[in-house]
Amino acid sequence: MLRNVSRLAKRSVRGHASAAHAGSSSTGGAVSVAAKYFPNEPKQPTLVTESVPGPKSMAINDHLGTVFDNRAAYFVTDFYNSVGNYISDADGNKLLDVYCQISSIPLGYNNPELFVAATSPEMASALINRPALACFPQADYAKILEDGILAAAPPGMSKVWTALSGSCANETAYKAAFMFQAAKSRGAMDFSDEELQSVMLNKTPGASDKTILSFEKGFHGRLFGSLSTTRSKAIHKMDIPAFDWPVAPFPELKYPLNEHVRENAEEEARCLAAFEEIVTSHPPGHIAAIIVEPVQSEGGDNHASPEFFKGLRQLTRKHDILMIVDEVQTGVGASGKFWAHEHWNLQDPPDMVTFSKKFQAAGFYFSDPALQPSQPYRQFNTWCGDPSKAIIAKAIYQEVEKNNLVERTAQTGDYLYKQLQSLATKYPNKIRNLRGENFGTFIAWDCESPTHRNELLLKMRGAGVNIGGCGERTVRLRPTLLFEATHANVLLNALEQVLAN
Amino acid sequence: MLRNVSRLAKRSVRGHASAAHAGSSSTGGAVSVAAKYFPNEPKQPTLVTESVPGPKSMAINDHLGTVFDNRAAYFVTDFYNSVGNYISDADGNKLLDVYCQISSIPLGYNNPELFVAATSPEMASALINRPALACFPQADYAKILEDGILAAAPPGMSKVWTALSGSCANETAYKAAFMFQAAKSRGAMDFSDEELQSVMLNKTPGASDKTILSFEKGFHGRLFGSLSTTRSKAIHKMDIPAFDWPVAPFPELKYPLNEHVRENAEEEARCLAAFEEIVTSHPPGHIAAIIVEPVQSEGGDNHASPEFFKGLRQLTRKHDILMIVDEVQTGVGASGKFWAHEHWNLQDPPDMVTFSKKFQAAGFYFSDPALQPSQPYRQFNTWCGDPSKAIIAKAIYQEVEKNNLVERTAQTGDYLYKQLQSLATKYPNKIRNLRGENFGTFIAWDCESPTHRNELLLKMRGAGVNIGGCGERTVRLRPTLLFEATHANVLLNALEQVLAN
């Protein structure tokens, strides 16, 4: 029953020798950072079972299912034997991973520098003495933030609120927006008796009737406030109460971009006009903030141009609305900039930028001191973040900087994009709407149909590559920041092999 | 300017010699577990600055304030030099801690067994290879849960959903309740076109108009769904949009209980009748679930009798409403039972029980398989918990069990309660409504006014004890599970000294 397909994969790599050569030259022949971290990283996938998940994965998963909802499982992971860009499953299969725990793993599996951070005395203390950070901050929390999360802050941002997940990063940003807008009109402290009484009954004027505007196909999380702004798929939202908050269209661009310049500009102008019409159809102040992703990731890797986002920034300023940029999935380097919204070259930075995933920590950046409510205990909870996560984020940031991983990811992405362009020319029905040019490895394309996409993901796993989808029929690439031309070639070989069949 | 008050504290301990003796006998002369873990635990507080926070705390906090909202800070903590029940601040003051990071630290600061867990290979892997647990579960996650979080499950609970904070534990429980109730009436899979379309606009019927009922003065978190059920203080809720969900009265008991048996029974009957009236004033099915704390902790340590909670369980069954018990603050031993709701002796367990704080991990327990939605990806997010937290929770559970810490906490609590009763007799205006008899160390009392309470907390810090408030004028005790009669005596001595002045 068992077979070893490593020879097959090896043949494929040889078949793509020219691509491999191009890859090497595209990154200037630089020394591999992946090889520095991971001298024993596999050169190619190894499959030891007929299919993935194999029998051990399935048995372990069946058992786990008796106590935990694991029905979304692709396979059971053996993290101890995962190395760099390669994930090992419980059966011993080793797959090139371009999904990376849903866009999370920044520096590969078992990164030795992260291991140093994870086994440091400050980590042990953070884990066993978990602080209520706002009431009893630890003496070194400022330094941990300054050397990591804050050193990585986007241009124009000087403060951070630390949270625990992307959802609560966004929701605490929404809370900041609501309190900020209320303070502008009423003052921050002088609550009326009517406000104090009505708020305890969840009624206005104490409870706000202001709103957060989000965009069609946007994804901002799964808790009640964040889910009210999530517009990706019905299954994410069904049967859950939601706030009656406004939604605006997000551009649907045509590809290749250079063949649809005029149509795409019109589409973005249409969406900006629709946005302003929605804004002006509400009373002034009714929309406290908008939230928008640089690339709508769960919603199908939908891009828009810097001009679109500049237009949004201008309109939010014009109408006195805060702009929250959700970089939960796009942040920390994969786009070829540390923050994807740096691609826009805004003169006027967003009001808040949220982060999570690749930083293994969560929260939001801001600069306006008024986004910190005028009283303590309003933006507050027991933990207010987690130093153990901030320590890991610090180590991630320092490694990214030391090794120029953002620039390297941009280079790898350029190479990978060009190769995929060639494949798309060869298989125009199977690779449609390729997107992510000059956007690092944050690359995606559409398949003919949802069924074709799901088949492709499965076949890619059978060819030794763990890869994810998003939207209805999109394949999204979300490799580590250590994904280099050699890894890209493994991916390309497997893809061509699957497409050819 | 600096003074050392340790001699003062020492004198106070001598002054309470009889109490100390009683304490020793009340725990059967058992060997101190605190001393086993912490041979170098201080015997009493040491203050080296004129007041707390001292100058170093203030300077560090000022700096932290430039990047992080720390205006709620009591003082800056030096976790490295905190030991057992004693917290050290940045100035070197060592305070007996009966607040414990807002009811969180279960086994004292720098517990050596938790250190072993925090420095284990599985912890390092969990930290540097953070999994998307529902898609790529790690091979040992079932075992980590089974040996820890699940071994600790309340009676009648066999499954767990792991989350990241108390707020998201409650909100994911609410989501489970909404999906469960919708599936009962509609079926789980057959969404209508109208549902599929309306839900994307946050409108019914796809978005639910069902509700979660909570109780006056209850606290269930700070995100949008949980905050809609939080009814503790206006400042927690002001300016934040909230769902128009129902609220019911919670009993306001009179103390001492044995002098107000009839009135308290009437008060609880009144609240149960009001609850049923609210339920029947809504259409059947409109209230998906209720959420209730065994003791309303943030709201002022408000207790109710087991009969009240049995009544709630009966009424929820009668009206087909789910019952969620929020044990975020009460869970994991402090009440003298592992779960506080075990005091009720329910024949029919709650539908869900949420946890966080003392477990250093978060989530909810349940048993009905239908509370796991019929499709994957409905109760879902990127991380679905955090193995690093589950590993710590496992170590906590195992130490609690090995050392009978729940039983010991019950014994210490009985001793402490009796001593506080004596103090209350001596200072009846200053210690009012003492509560928490036979409820472990989960003890509280009221002061004359909010001002008196706040003064008391400050003066206690000046006497070397870190102690917290809740509600309007309540002092709450939240020591570790290693708080023994000797520690209780330090607390009692400091309290008597402060009350006497």
C-alpha cells in the first residue's frame, strides 16, 4: 500500500532545471537563509503513504474528534519532525508547506532562533507568571514591545494595544473608534444620567448606534463585532446575531491588469463613488470607522490598487471617519513590504492597523493619543495581551530584519510570479486571474470552478505540497518568509505535474 | 524617605498568635505545600519604599505609558523576584498577593513545577510552531487535553472547545447556542436562499434575532457579544454598540445568611419568578441561552444559593433554553470545589461551562454532541486555542490534584472566614456583608462606601498586602491555591492593623 514518491518529485525538479537556474539568478545568488537556519531541511517532499492523510493521521484524528471539533483537519501534524518549509504529518510524510497554519508560520518550522526565545528565562517567567498587564505590568514589557512589536510599527504609528487574536485585535480597535467618535461630540467624561442608565439596558444613548463599515467579501474575524464586519461567506455568519452595519462594494479587478487598465480604473471609481454614497446616506457621525484589508484574503485574495486605497483615505478624512487597516493576514513581510499597506504610499497614515498571524501575537497600532480613551478601564481586560507572545514577536521581527527577509520575499515572489505567469500561459483555463505581481509571495489565482480548485488542492497534497484555498475557487500561496527559489521550484514542479494530468 | 516595615508586620503576626494556632489546627497540621514548592517564600511582606508604587515603579510605568495604555497600573511587577504568594514590585517591595493578577495565578509566582512545563520540549514546539489546531492538529493535542483540561472537566462534560480569553470562551459558547437552537427548528444544513442572502447583509432570517439572557451585575467579558451580556458597570459598556438582549434580576442577599433565611428565600423566589416572566414575555425560542456566574465576581461578589441555581436549571429546561455557566473567575479550585457550580449539586448539568483565568487557558466544556455544529468551519478560527496554554493548564491540573489543593483551599477558606467573622464582629461598620462561607478562599465583604473601600485597598498595600476590589464597595479575596493559614494570618494582621487606624 505504501509508496515513496520522492523519486517522482526528484524527477520533477530536474524537469524544471531552467526554472531553478532562473530562480538562483533572480535572488542574486545570495546565500540561502533557509539553509542557514535549517541545514537538514528536505530538498523535496517525501510521501510514505498512499494518500494524505495517511492511516496514522486518520486514527489520531478520529480519537481527537471524540473530545475536540477537528472536522476541518487536513491531516495530523508532527511538529517535532517538521523542518523549515516542510511540514511532517503523523505518518511521516513531509510536505512542502505553502499554507503555513493559515498564513501564520513566519520563519519555518522549528526555527532555531525562535527556539532560543522560546527557551529563554523571560519566556519561562511569562508563561508561569501570566500578568494582568494593565494593572501589574511587568518591568520589561516596554522593552519587549520596543524591541519587537513597536520596532515593526508601520510608518506614523507610535503606540500599540496588545490583544490575543485577530478577532479581538479588530474588536478592540472598533471599541477605540466608537469611544473616540463619542468623545468628539460629547466629551470623554461627562456621561449623562440618561446615558449611564440606558447603557445598562443595551439601549441608546449610552450604547452606541454608530457603526463600522466593511467591504463585500472582507474577512475580519469570527466574534460578534468582528463577524458583523465579515462578509466573506454565508457559512461564517449563519445563525449568529449581527449588528446592522453598512457594507460597501470592493473592486472586482480584471486580469491581467495591464490589459484592463481602463476597466479596472472605472471599477475602482465606481466603488469609491458607491462608498461615498453609502456614507452620505447615513447621518454624519453614524459611521465611526471603516475596516479594510490590503488584500481580501479569506474572501478570495481580492486586490485593489494603491489609488483605490488612497481614495478611501481621502474620503474617510473628508467625512470624519476613522480608517482601520486589517493586516492580520497581510502583515509581517509576505507582501514584499513589512506591512502590505506600505505599497499604497499614503501620505496620511491609517488611524489604526491591526495585526496577528505571522507575528504570533495580536493587537492594533495607532498614533493619535485620543484613540486611547480618556479614562482607564474602558479599553481593558484581564490580560491585555500576553508577554509570551510579545517575546516571540520580538524574535520574529529581529530575525526578519537581520536577514532582510522582506526584501528576499519580494525577490522570491517576483521569481515565482513570473514562473506562474508562464504556467498560466500554458494552462490558461487552469490558472486564471493570476494576481500578486510585485506583491511578494502573496500570490493567488482562480481555478475553473470550486470543484476544480478543491481537486487541485487535494492533488497538490498528493504531489507533496500543502496548499490552501480561499474565496470560491481561488488558490492562495502563503509560504514562510524563508521560501526561496529552490522551494518555489518544488512548488512549480508539483503544480505543473498536477496540471499536466 | 525609605523605610522598612517588615518589623511592623512581624509584630502584627505575633499579635495574632492565637489565630495562627487555630490556623495550624484547622488544616490538620498538614505539611505546607507552599513551603514544599517555595522554601524561600517570605514569611511576611517587606516594604522598602515609602509607598507603593515606589519611585522605580512610577518611572518605569511612565515610560511604558508612552507606548501602551497602563493607566490602570497598581505598580510595576518584578516577576523574577516574586515567590509563591508574594509579589515583588520594581522597587523591591514584597507584598502578600491576594489579588493574583485578577484572580489568575493558581500555584504562586515562579512555581517550580510550572517551570518544568514551561521549559519542556513540547512547550518550545508549541511556541515556535503555533498550529492552526482545527486544520492541522498536532499529534499530541488529544493527550494534552485529556491529561489536563479534560481531566478537570465538570461532572457530565465530555468535550471541550479551546479559545484564548474568557471573552472569546463565552462568545464561542454563545455561537454554539445560537447554531444549536437554529438547527433544532430548521435543521442544520438546509439553509434557504433567503437565509443565505440576508445573512450577508446582517439581516434576518440568516442572521439570528435570538438572544442571550444575562443577569444584572453579571460580567462576561468585553468584546461585542460578551459585553452585551455584561451588566456590571456603565464604564465597561459606555459608547459601545450592544445587542438588545434581555436582562433578569440577580438575587441581592442579606447577610449574615442565617439571620435572613426567609427574606433571602423570598428574594430568590422573586428573581426566579421575574426570570420566568421575562422568558415568557418573549416568543418561544427567542432566548437561545442564559449565562450566569456562580458568584458575580466583577459585579461585587454576589452569591446566590444552590436552590436559586437549581431553579434556573429547571426553568431553562422547561422553556428549552440552554444554560451556560461562566466559571471564568470562579473555576479551578478557589471556591473549595474545582468548579464552583459543583456546590449546587445539580442532577442535570449545565449545557456549557466556560473557563479561563486560573487555568491560564480558555474555552468551554459541553457534552451534547449537537453543541458541536453539524458542519465544520462554523465554530472555527485560525488557531482554535493554543497548545502552549493547554500544556500549562495540564501542569496546573496535575499539581492541584497531586497536592489536594482544592480540599486544602476549602480548609484555609474555612479558617480565614471564621477569623474574618471575628473581625467583622469587632468592626461591624468596616466589614459588612461578609460572604463566602464554605466557599474556599472566594471571600468578600463590603465597606461603608466606595471611598472607604478604595482607601482600604490603598492602606492594605501600604501594609504589605496586594488586594483587589469589585462592585461598588466590595473587597474581594483572590489568593492562590497555595494560600495557607500562615498566609491568612499575615492578611488578617495587616487588615486588623489597617482597620484599627
